[in-house]
Amino acid sequence: MAELFSEEWFKNFMAAWNNEPELYEPLANIGFNSVIAYGFDGEDQPRGYIAVENGKAVDAGLYDGREVNWDLRATKDNWEKWMKKPPGMMGLGMAYTSRKLKFNVGDYAAMIKDPRMAGPFIKSFSVMAKA
């Protein structure tokens, strides 16, 4: 397994994303296009990103200064915990309200209220575990 948030990890995440129809198909159905960044809480910038067009991951790698639509942050311990046991809807809600999962960019509340996005968002955590 690649080191968390390394270049190799992001490339593996992109491949795993595109191999998971439960993740990309619902996003394709709503024409989801975003650059999603991931990183550690307290750092100035994210570690890396995944670019999504019509639900499919088209690019991924170390953060290069590009504008992002979403920037998710947590401690390394929490990311690793979620990789071992991906959270469900309740777990993510608790992580967000307790500030264990932070959205430096993006609107968690609006996203989680939209089932077309909430389901794939939750699924993305189990896909991360495959990276």
C-alpha cells in the first residue's frame, strides 16, 4: 500500500475511483465536475487532489496550487482510521460536527443533504481504502 497522500496514493485512488460504479455512476448522472483536495488539518495547503469530470476521475496527484472545489482535512490518525474502517453517514456526521473532518473549501451541509452527492461521498471513503 502506498504512503497516505503520496503521488502514488493519489494515482491509486484515481484508479480505484474509476473502478467503482457505485461512486462514479451517480456522479455522472448529475454531471459532477470538481477538483477535490485532501490533506492534513493545520497545514497551509492540501497534500493532493483528484479531478473529476462527469463522475470519472481524470487526473490526480500532489497538490500543485490549482483552484479546488472541495478541500477536506483531518489528522493523519483520523484519515488512517477511516481507511481501515470507512465511516457511514452517521460516522461522517459525527466527524464533521466534532471537527475531526474539516471542509476548508466546500459546503458539507449542502452536499450531505443532497442524496445524489451524499451517497457517493460516503462511498469515496471505502474507495480510499483501496488506494
